[in-house]
Amino acid sequence: MEICGINFKKKNKPKNSLIRLSEVMRRTGYGRTSIYRKMEDGSFPKSLKLGGPPKDPNEFDSRAIAWIEDEVDQWIESRIEDRVII
């Protein structure tokens, strides 16, 4: 899709790397609470647990989470498209 001379098509393969909360906040300009609220109402990509469920309840439970970089990038691009269209 091209709008005002800006090409919004993805030419590269999707970025399957993971980014942590600090990077998501830096890229979006949103704070932690806003990101979690938007995830809850379905207007922002969901995070995923990095540690997975513990097999043994006595083991350390990793609470680390991250976002798929490509999903966050697509969300940012959709915000730009919305602004250009309006």
C-alpha cells in the first residue's frame, strides 16, 4: 500500500526476534500501564512468557515476558497508516 508516496508494504521477511518491555515502551512512546491496558482490550499485540510453565512447583518460575518484534512493528505501522488516512 502506498499513501502520499510512502510504501507500507513489508519487503523483508518477518522479524521473529523478541523485544522486552523497555524496548516496546521506547518504540511506542507508551508507558507500562498503557501497554498492559491496550493488551487487555485487544488493541495491542499480546506478550508471551519466555520461561513457560514450571514442570516442578518447587522450581523457579520465570516471569519474564517479551513481544514479537514484527507484531509490534506492524502495530506501529498501522498507527501511521491511520494517521495518513484521516
